[in-house]
Amino acid sequence: MASSAAAAVTLGGKGAALSPAAVYALSLGLASPAIDASALKSLSTRAPSPQETPASLGAALAALAPAESRAAAAVLLNKLLLTASDSASALITAATATRLAESLDVAAALPLGSRDEAAVAAASAPVAVALAALIDSCAAPLARVADAVAALSCEAARGDAAAFDVPASGDGLSAKDEADVAADIMMLVFGSKLVGSAGGAPAPAAATFAKVPTVNGIFREAVRALHARVRIELNAPVKLGKRDAGETGAGKEEALVVLATQLARAVQALCKLSISRARLCAESIADADLREKLTNGVSIDDLKGMLDRALIDSDAVSVLKGVYNHLLKFRDFLAWEAAVAMAVIEGDSSIEKPQAGVENEVGSSAEKPQAGGEKGKGDKKNKKKKTLGKGTSAVLMLLRDHVTKGNAIASVNSALVAEWGTSLSLLFDPKCSGLESLVEKVKEIVESNEVRRLPKIPKGTRDFGKKQMAIRERVFSIITGVFKMHGATALDTPVFELRETLMGKYGEDSKLIYDLADQGGELCSLRYDLTVPFARYVAMNNISALKRYQIAKVYRRDNPSKGRYREFYQCDFDIAGVYEPMEPDFEVIKVLTELLNQLDIGTYEIKLNHRKLLDGMLEICGVPPQKFRTVCSSIDKLDKQTFEQVKKELVDEKGISNETADEIGNLVKTRGPPLEVLLELRKEGSKFMQNEGSIVALNELEILFKALDKANALDRIVFDLSLARGLDYYTGVIYEAVFKGATQVGSIAAGGRYDNLVGMFSGKQIPAVGVSLGIERVFAIMEQQEKERNEMIRATETEVLVSILGKDLTLAAELVSELWSAGIKAEFKLTTRVTNHIKYALQSGIPWMVLVGESEIQKGSVKLKDVKANQEEEVARKDFVQELKKRLSKP
């Protein structure tokens, strides 16, 4: 920060944002304000009309220190400029803005020069925002520093690395910040020979360090929440006339107080933990006098009542000032802890001290025991010293260089440690340029990824290698061919949608939607499927009829398992528009049977039901209409759970009586060939024939089944009353394809009619029906089949390998280019060993080779080799392309 002393902070500029760090610099005079040229033009040159100072502003100013007053002036000036630029009708005078910029003193700019200026001052709560910005500026770097000091103390106290084994589950059931802190500290101590493994540290030390990820993680979370709010309050213009200015300002103050209070609670926990770690470090010092002085160097009594005094005040300014002072106290505690940890490490002769320009070798200091467990002669003299972790070594060097100014440390005593503490407290102040270097160094270390060495992919995702991609491309080609055969057109939609687009469409599965982090813009989520985006597209473009297909990735925050991923492809085929009854339903199901037949995955069945028939069944059983959807979600689990398990959920969680649940159980057992089950449900005395919705469904199913029978597609269909499909938007026929082979993957395709989904977006009802193929599960089946057949999967379509028995790239370029120009898929390879050429061709499944060595060059010929038959034929150089085209049967 000191390096920016001569810098100017531009205020009111469009596209530029005022940061908490800039407010801090302005408050201390490390930077000066400059009004943006475009903002200056939006100011009024009218003579000021003195206004009464808002009561809230006048009272707040009286309680401010000079630096805090300058910060408030900077915030108010920026708000005035932003409001003037945002609204042409806002009357903000150049005189007021100039006085504020020149003096950075709110009092000097009073009285304000217009009613609008007074409204901005009241609505923007500049004093509270300025104090919150100062808190933010000091707290943000301490989040990194706190982790680094905790890691250094862990080294000094020889703590247990198991305390930082906090994996992130990714299922929303673990605290991300806690896991991140643990991972960062593991990076800092990586390579240490001081930090023990599980069970190696004393119980008090283990318990103390086990709290670090949680407490530091809560601090990170509180800092981030405050920062997000401060960023908004610093840079959002005041909308004059929208709300009462006084109430608006009071609301902002209250929000900042809530967030600052949360931060203060986290700081209180950090202070206590820092003192505990400092004492743990001091206990390892052999010198009793020094140990006692360092143990009692700071006292927990210093915290007593401090937080309560800060929070008990009723006005926002007093609370924020108290929180700021509490943060400064934590800075002192953290500096003392770092000084004690440094003293322990510097005074321990068994620890190898890091030197500038010398990188610790991991494991270099490991002691090598002699055979038989006895120490060798002169072992005491040659005993290798313990090394710090690579990250903590770098941190220690930075801290040591700061406190010693490069001088050697003769001996460690309490006075020296106290001096170090004072020096480090100044280092942890944002105005010290060394703080930025320390924070950047810590960030560089924790992002270096040395602990894992190799990167990994998130749970529920997968990479696809060349052989897998070959299968995928073939499958996509088959699927696209079937879709196009039915006249479908391609469509692509964004991978993320507005959150409001997706919410309320998936029933209980809405909890699986991936929400994107709010970065101050629109609230967005990753798409859960392709159907809702399709409905949104139809509604948004006022389309009355469309037959489309889409192959794209979707995302679900599900628990990963075999065949179940968080990122996966869906292949959708949908028909939207008004048609004759069952016309599009028939074609969609026919498309599904053609897809599964052409993919040749083996035996499958398509379970089919009707949503109106399902609702009729629930009505017959006595289920209240408001519980239809939630009961359907339970019934939908029957393919994975027994009816007893589903019944327990219906009774215990969803309030269905035992009698009703048993009646549902009897009916959902109905399944079999479509026309036979249809006949059974329509026989005389059937309860379904007494239900209006069921009659409509059965009539539609009769039309559908007869059409599928004529299209030779009915033999794969099973009429199954247990099929429920939990998604809220289905209104008619529903179906689900299930693989019946040895590879257990569950459902491989599903779909149905959704007549109301488009209308949820536009109000205009456009009926639609579609199917979605779960391609990842199909891939799993096909990959297993390839393994069982033991067939070679070719990753490329290369037809010819041009093999130059040497290193003549020019010759290779000439020959292979002729093949490419002739439309022949070819590769080339340069090596003198002919066996390497043949091995590559065999491994890649390339059928033909063009071999060229010295003798072929001299004779003006090449050798054509049939790899599979292991036969060679020499042909003239000028004819080799035509000869290969004949052998490859190319025109």
C-alpha cells in the first residue's frame, strides 16, 4: 500500500469500481482523490442552495477519527458522482464535489448544496459504509495471514497434520471454506519433517489445531459476505425518489451491522485460538524463564467484555467502530503468535533454518538409522536436522527478513520476541507494502498443487480417452441419423439458464439443480435437462410447432454412482404443436425403439403409463389431489426399492394412511403386454372406468397401442402402472426404457407428454411430447460389450501410414499430402526402425502402410504393405496413390 502513496484514486468513473483498499488508502492519505472527467461533466454548475445536514450524517461525523472522516468523505463523494452520472435529473453541484475532493472532509463540504445531495447523503449511509470498507480492507488479507501463522505454529508445536484432513464432499454436506482452509494449510506444511502424522501430537495440541479449519473457515465466510455487501454499497448509485432516503440509509446501516457483527464473532474465536496456539508453541521452549514470559505475553483477559462493548451500542457507527478495533486487537494477537512460533523455530537447534535461495529438499533431513537399530559412530555429529514445509519455510523467511532487516539473530529473548510482535503487527497492516508480498506468497504456495502432484477431476465427471471417444462419435452418428430421418431440426441452448426458468419444474428433484455463484449479476443455474430450455425457447420465440433434436450436456448435483454422473449428455427428441390425438406420441416412442434397435445394445423394455391414469388411480385409492405429485415421487422409486420401503415413506413422511398405501400397492403391481392390460383395466366393474380422467387416458392409450402395433414397435412396450416419473411437468403418456442385460445401469431413456410447460413461460399453451436418451448409460453398456467381445476399438479412421525409414520430413510431407489431396485418411511416421512402424500400424488398426527406405528412393518406388495379411508389393512412386485407392475401394 505504501508504494501507492502518490497514486490517485479516480472516483465516479463508469466501468471503474471503488474498492475497500482504495478507501483505506484515501483515509490514511496514501492516495488522493480525482474526479473522473465524464463524471465531472454530469455535475451542475448552479450556485449551491444550502440544505440542512441530514441528522444521521451530522451525528455520525461527530464520532469519527480523522482517518475515518476522510474515508466517509471519499464514499460520499463517490456516491454523489455515481448518482449524477446515473440520473440526468439529479442535481449534484460541482461546488460540493470539488470541496469534498480537495479537502476529503465532509464537515468542510457542509452545508450540502441541493436537496438531491442531502438525499444522497441520507440514503447512502456514507459513514457506516466507510467504516465497513475499512474493516473489509483490514480483514481480507488477514484471512490468508491467519492460515499462514496457524501453519507456522503447527510446525513450532509439532502438531498433527491429520487435523487438516477435511475433504470437501461436493454434496452440500460439507463446509467449503473449512475444507479450503484445511487444504491450504496442508499445502503450507507440505514436505515438513516437524508436523506429525495421525496420533503423533499431544491431545491438547491435536484438539487446538483441529479447530483451525472450522474457525478460519467461518472467518473467510464472514469476510466474503461483508466484502460482497461493501462492494455494492460503494459502487451503486442512489436511486432518488424511489424510496424514503432516511429509511434507505438506515436499512444499509443495519445490513452492514449484521455482517460486521458476524465477522466480529469469528474474530473473537480467532483471537482465542491464536492465544492457545501461541501458548502451545511456548511450552516447547526449554528455557523456563523464557517459556513463562512467552506463555503469558498476551492474555485472554484482554478480550473480556471487548466484543460485548462493541455490540451493545445502539447506533451503527459505534458498533462498526467497535468491530474495527476488535479486528485490530486480533492483528496484535496474530502477530504475537507468529513471533512466538518464530522464536521456537529459531531457538531449536534440531530444526534446519531456511535460507534465501536454498530450497528445502523434501525428505533430505530424514534420519537414516543404522543397521540393528544402533546409531553409527559420530552419529550425533552427523544427525540430519528436521526441515520445515516448503510453504512455511517461505513464510518464515518473509517474516524473519521483515523483523530482522537482514541481520543475524544472536539469541532469542522475551524482549526480542516482543519487538518482533510489534513489528509483525505493523506488517499485517494494509498500509505496509510487505503485507501484499506476504499474501501473494501464501496464495502462490497454496495454489501450487504440490500436495496432490497430479490434478484430479470432480466427483461425478469423467474424461473420455481416444477409444471411448470413438464409440461416442459412432453412437452420436447413429442417433443423429435417426432423428434426421424423422425430419427433426437441430437446436442448441445455453448451458446455464436464469434460475427462475428452472425452478418449480422438477418437483423434489429441484434440489439437484446446480446454482451458479452470485457475482452481482443475474441469478443463474446450470441446466438440469434439455426439456425446460426447449420449452423456454418455444415460448420466447412464439413458435406454434417444432420438431427438434438436441444433443448436449446437462448437470445434476446428484450422488455419483455406477452409471450416474453429475455431468452427462442427453439426446432429446421433442415435437411441439397441436396434432391429432396420439400422433406425436406415437412418433416419439417409435423413434425411441429405432434408436435402441440401431444402437444394438441388447434386450430392453419400454415401460409405459399415463399421468391421467396415475392420477385416477390415486384418486380411486383416496389420495388427496394436493398430494398427487409427492406420492408420485415415492411411487417412482419402486424400480429401486421394495414396496415396503416406499410404503414406509408414504405413511411416515407423506401422511398417507396404511389402508390407502396398501391399495396403491395392489394397483401398482399391474403390468404386462399393453393390449392385455388395457383390456383388463377397461373390463366391466373396473374402478378405472368410473373415473373421468382414467377413461380419457385409456382411450388415448388404445389409439397409441394400435398405431405402435402396426409399426411393429409394440412388442418392446410394457404397460406398467408403477411407472410414475417424478417430474412435475408431465401431463399425459409417460415412458421409460430399461436395459435388461447383465450390465446394471437402470433407466436408459425416458420421456412423456408435457402440455403445460410452454404455457408456464408465455401463457400460451403449446402441447409437446418428447424423449430423452441417457447416453452415458448407453456408453457404459457398449463399452462393456466391446470388452466382452474382445474386439479392437479403433480410435482413428486412418487408412494409410506413410512410413519413412529415416528422418526425411520433406519426403514424408510430399507423399502424405498426395494421399490427403486424394481424400485418403493418412498419417506419417519418421523412424529408421521398420518394426516401430509396423507396431504402430498394428496398435492403431491401420490397414495399409507405404514403406519408403533408401532402396525405394533410388528405384523411384514405394512398398505397399497389407498389415493384416502381412503382404508387401512394390509399386512405382507415381502410381502409389491410384493403387491405394483401388485397394481401399475409393472412386
